[in-house]
Amino acid sequence: MTTQTTPETTDPTVERTLVLVKPDGMRRGLAGEVLRRIEAKGYTLVAVELVHATPELLAQHYAEHVGKDFYQPLVDFMMSGPILAVAVEGQRVVEGFRSLAGATDGTLAAPGTIRGDLARSWGSKVMQNIVHGSDAPESGARELALWFPAL
Ligand code: UDP
Ligand code: MG
């Protein structure tokens, strides 16, 4: 007897990314809107958890930004309320979610994207831009291990 595998399970383009609904998105009640857009695009939610981030977790998550002028304000912002951490799976989902999220600066992000439709940036040092999305498959794997150690 041969074992049948579905095309999906053998498709090398299926990958995972970490999405965070940041504290500004949670305060504004936009978690459902973010999840709706992810699901409407055709991606699968693999795990969801409400997290209160610690300085240690954020130092690992934002390792590339430690020491920059916006780092401490970013940490303060990311600890200002709960975060919804979401593991998302799909074909080319890392770049696909970055496309859904839009540019980092919400003022400049294209309309139609999460940040372009829902976020603005203004004077303060830290950009409150609703969501985080991993920037490469390797970052996705690294970040998912931090936020979902049991996954
Ligand atoms: N950020 C900021 N000021 C900057 C650059 C980044 O406040 O000049 C914040 C912003 O919230 C951003 C996060 O730091 O989402 C991580 O920065 P990155 O350049 O990795 O942007 P992203 O990958 O989130 O688009
Ligand atoms: Mg980034």
C-alpha cells in the first residue's frame, strides 16, 4: 500500500510567518480586521495567543534594532498592552503578509494595505503601525520559536 500525500504537504512554497497585532492595533479593536484580511487572502491560522511581551523577548525579537534610537521607545510601546501573536501558514506567506501589511511608515503605506488603511505615523520616535510580519522565511522560523516555543 502506498502512502498518499497531498500536494500541499509536499509543496516547498508552503511556509510560516509570525504576525503580531501590536498594542495599538489591540487598543483600537483591529485584531479581527487583521485576521479577516489574512484569512481572506487564503492563509491558514496555525496558532494564536495573547501575549504580554517582556524586555527579554523583545530584545531577541528585535535583535537587529537593539541600540538604535527608536529601540527603547519601541520596547516601551510593545509593552504598553497585550499583543496578539499569530502563526500563519501558506504559500509564500512571508512575502505575502509583508505585502498585505504595507510599508513600515503608515502615512506612506499604500492604501489597500493594513498599515495604509489603518495606521498613520507622526511626530513621535516610534511608529505605531498595527502589525509586525517576519521579513524572510528564516526570520519567520526564528521568531516563531520565540513567540510559540511549543509549536
Ligand atoms: N520603527 C520605528 N522607527 C523607525 C523604524 C522602525 O518606530 O525609524 C518601529 C516600527 O514599529 C517598525 C519596527 O520598529 O514596525 C521594526 O522596524 P522594521 O524596520 O523592522 O520595520 P517592519 O519590518 O516592521 O516594517
Ligand atoms: Mg522588520
